Amino acid sequence: MGAMRFFYLKGAGPLHGKIFYREDEYAIDFVCSSSEQLNLKAGTQGCISLLAHSLQLETSVETGALLYPWGFFPLVNVVDGSVEPPKAICGEVRVEFSGVQLVQGVSYEIPGTRDWTVIRDSGSGWVYIGPERFVSENQVFVEFASGSIIGVVEMGVSCLFIRLELTS
């Protein structure tokens, strides 16, 4: 597969909604507050999923904009610990692919994320998905959807923070 490059746009607000964790399904569900905002960000050419660890990031084929996290994401055998998300700017994160024809409905793995660590803070609801050792230098943290922060460094993804509301 060709190169995947990430960049961010200041000023564009995050997609508004809530992230729910459905414990009985081991799944994350993003409920958007505005279908109009979602349609504007998603465009008309459908979506793909980017995989970070096993978390799916819904992404517009038309614009490359990351929309929201979702999907099967079992929070079993994860590290329980304190998770403090970094200060983030509100904005939009986009991905560009070179040498790849995107196909609606297909998942593409973000290189280097398969072996990331998952740390869950049961008290705050925050979950960290990233390298075992978190380093905040030389990166920009962007809240691209409510409760969804991504670290962007050197046109790549460095980590994710998501805040979950539990449902059964």
C-alpha cells in the first residue's frame, strides 16, 4: 500500500456527538448530534475505516476527513490506569493516500498501530491507545470529534485518546 499522510486544519470544529461503549457488545458507537454536520464533513462518496490498533476511525473518501471512532473494541485484558488527555486544539484531521485507490467500505490499517497499548481509566472514562511510552513533545493534538483526540506528528498518527460513556 502507498503512503498515508495525516495533517490537521485549524478552525474547523470537531464533529459533535457522544461516544458510547456498549459493554455487552464490546463495541464503540458514536452518536452524532447533527446529521447535517456529519453529511457536510463526510461528503457524497462514502466512507472508509482507518484501523488504529483495533479501533476503527470512520473517514470520508471525498475529503479524507477523520469523522469519528467506532466499532468492535473489546476493553478486556487492557491496562487499568490513569489517563490524562493532553490539551488539544479543535480542528479537523485529514489523511491523504498516495498510490491507492480508496474503495468505499474498506478498512485500511494505520501502519505501526497494531501493537499499541490500550490503557483505560475507569474513573474518568478516558482511554489511551498508543505506544507503551507516551511522549507529548513535537506533536499536535487535535480533537476531531467530541471526546476524540488524535496526536499528529511528522504526518503520522502518534496516539489516540477517546472518552467513553458506558451503556449496557
